[in-house]
Amino acid sequence: MNPWLGILAVLAALGLLMGVVRCFQSRLSAELSRKAVHIGMGFVCLSFPWLFREGWPVVLLAILAVAGLGAVRLLPLLRRQIGGVLGGVERHSLGEIYFPIAVAVVFLLAGGNTLLYIIPVLTLTLADSVGALIGMRYGHARYCTDEGFKSAEGSVAFFTAAFLSCHIPLLLFSSTGRAETLLIGLTAGFVVMLLEAIAWRGQDNLIIPIGMYFLLSFYLPLNEWQLLGRFLLILALVVLVMLVRNRTTLSDSAILAGALSGYAVWAFGGRFWIFPPLLLFVIYVWLPSFPKSDRPVQNLHAVTRVMAGGLLWVGLSHVYDRDFLLPYLLCMAAHTGNIITARLRIVREHLSMRKIAVIAFLIASAAFLLLGSGGVVLGVLSFRSLFWLPVAVAVSIALFIPSWPPEHRSDQRLQIWLSETGIAILVSCLGLLP
């Protein structure tokens, strides 16, 4: 088919969709109007592999869509006419902007593989809408996120739709075995459900399809036992963090992000890589707790500050096919010492900073030396590398104490990132020394 005719057909279909929803808008709730457009756009986008053989028409359509949606946001006349169809729900979201961008990215990544395009876009089309509508109508078991609340019912509905969107196409249109398609659907559906749970401001429209594409790319070559191990691991991590969530200062979405981070370092780094953040989490959970009246609630940023350095080393190790396990281990050890220092500084005010520093150093060093010794026994670390663990913890605490602001004001975000993330990454570079 001529790509220009395909582009005109897509634009006509989207225009018709907007017109139909506009006509029925008075009978529909704001959320239902938005999701009707979302589902309609998704089904139109599912036709792209049969309309276009090259990527440029899809990129052009994405550019036109982003420009048009941006104009609706910025121009009062357009906002009055059709803005309610897209933005009738009161929220600061760029979801409709992310949608065409995600579709174009997945189309280019798929490189002509129809299933690797269809499954992510189908998941975005159905799972996101079903989860939102079920959560809005039947959601009672709520959990806290950075934007407010989501519901367990909505998340279960999202998982069910994501599982079916992945499992059925693989079962019917691929040579993948039945057990493998089942396990890929379960694992990928569960992971993207977690991604949706922690996303905010419409970022799920970007994260869900791109995340599903990469999950499929990694899972399709695996056998049933490898897939089963991954599913059981992510399930166990979520159960673990939810069981102890009341002993943490993290919001529900933040603690789910922690479980997802643990799964990521295991999947991309290797089996031993999950133990450093797991050890950090166990120590964090058993630290002296805050009084209930003064217990802070930390959001997703707290998890990203701790895991950013570790994920950096995991990514570098995966991309360059080099062993960065020691810098990664030093980064997690440094964070552990800093977290102990920060907690004791607030809940044990009667202790001097010298005592707090010594306690934090001894606990973090002993714990990670024990873990590092296990790595030596398993052959993933050298005995010489153990020397750097207490050095990294000591240097990190020494830099952390004068730079970390315990009051955590909004105007101190850069200082907080530098004191928590920057110091740990800097100290972890000791692991690069010969």
C-alpha cells in the first residue's frame, strides 16, 4: 500500500474517532471518554504493520499527533472544542502525548516483527484502559502512589488484560511452546503491572509498550525453567516487600519499585547481583523505627536515589559485557552505611555523630564483608576485592555526614541527590582501581 494513502487513512480514522466520541461526550464520564479515545487510537495503531513497511510514515504520524495534541493543550479554541475528550479528568498528565511516541518507538524497535509490535501496543490499548475503568468502578483496596491512590482491583484487572494480550497472540501466531507462552504471559504481565503501578503523569503510556517489547525480546529465547524462575522471583520479591512494608518509610508504589529494581539487577546482572540490594533492604527494615506520629512517607525518588548507582553499573556491565560487580557491590555497601547513618541521626539524637558513624561503619562493613566472602567462595569476587568494602563504607560515611540535609526541604533536592546518590557512585569507582 502507498504509505501516503496509509497516512491519510489513519488520519481519517482518528478524526472520525474524535468526532464520534465528541458526539457522545455528554453521555459519557470524563474518564470513559478518554479511555474510548485511548482504545480507539490503539486499535487504529494495531493496523500499522499491514499499512506500512517502513518506519518513516509511523514517525511522521507520531510527529503530527504530538503537534496536534500539543495544539489542543495550548490553543484555547481547540481546547474548548475537543480538549474535554482528551483531558476531561483533572490531572497533570502527558499520557496522550506519550502514546504516539511510544507507538513509533516500538514500531522502529520491532523492525518488521509483527508480534513484537502488536503485543506491546495491544497491552497498552487494553490493559491500561481495563485497569483504569475497573479501578474507578470497583476499586476499594487502595494503595498509595506518588500521585494519590490506585486500587488492587484495578491492578489485578490490568494484569489479567496484559497477560491475555501477551499469551493469546504468542499461542496462536508463534512457534513458542505452550508452557513458554503461558510463563511469558504471566511474567511479562506481572512486570508491566508493576511498571504501571509506579508510573505517574501518564508515563505508563510510554513505559508499558516499550517495557513489554524489551521483556518479550529477553523472554522469547528462554526455556520454560528459566521463565519459571523469573516469574517466581518477581512474585517472591513483591510478596516480601509487601509483608514488611509497614516497617519501612516508603509509599506502596515506592516499595513496589524497590522489588522491581531487585528483579532488574538479577535479570540483567546475574544471580549474585540481587543479594547486595536485598541485604541493604533487610538492614533498612530492621533499623530503629520512627515514632508513628513522626513517620515520614518517602516516594519513588527515595528508591531511585538508592538504586540509580547500582542500576548504572548493571547497565554498563550488560552493555559493555564487562564485570562491574565490585563497583556495584561497593555502591550498595556505601548506601547501606549512609542509610544507617541517616536513620540513627534522626531517631537516636542522643548519640554523638562519632558514635553514629562508628555504628554505621561496623554494621555495613560486617554485613557486606560477609556477603563478599560468599562471593569469593562462589568465584564471582576476588579475595583482594574484600579490602575495598570497609574502605568504601568509611569514605562514604565521612562524605555523607557533612553534606546530607536531615530536614529534606523541597529546595534541597539537588543536595539530597548529590549526598545520597553522587557520593555512593563516586565511592564505588574505587572498584575500578587495579
